[in-house]
Amino acid sequence: MEDLKMLNLLKRIKLLLQRNSLTLAIDLIELEVENLQGITEKKCKNTIYPNYDWYCNDCYNLNCKSNKKSI
């Protein structure tokens, strides 16, 4: 993972924890663990159909290997 992606991810988690959104922080951490394990690409409903390849250009999922959005 690139350093900028990691910093952005840690900032998101810190912000959620500062706002007492523990549940959302846990969900974000679980999502990122799935991303690192390669599960996300298989579960993503937007990449199942070939006509939705544009979705990956606007994806906010940082560690998804299909994410084409530059940060």
C-alpha cells in the first residue's frame, strides 16, 4: 500500500474515532482488511457487470485493486 493511501486511511479512522463513531470505524477497518485479502473485488456489486467499469473511476475504496481513482 502506498504511503499516501495509508495516511488517508488512518486519517479517516482517526476522524471517526474522534466523533465517537466506533461502529463506523470498525466497519471501515473490516472493509480495508477485506481489501488487503482480495475479497472486495469479488463482493463488489458494481464490478459484476462489464458495463459498470466506469464505477471504478469514482470508487472511494482505497485499497481495492480495481480502484482507478487517483488520490
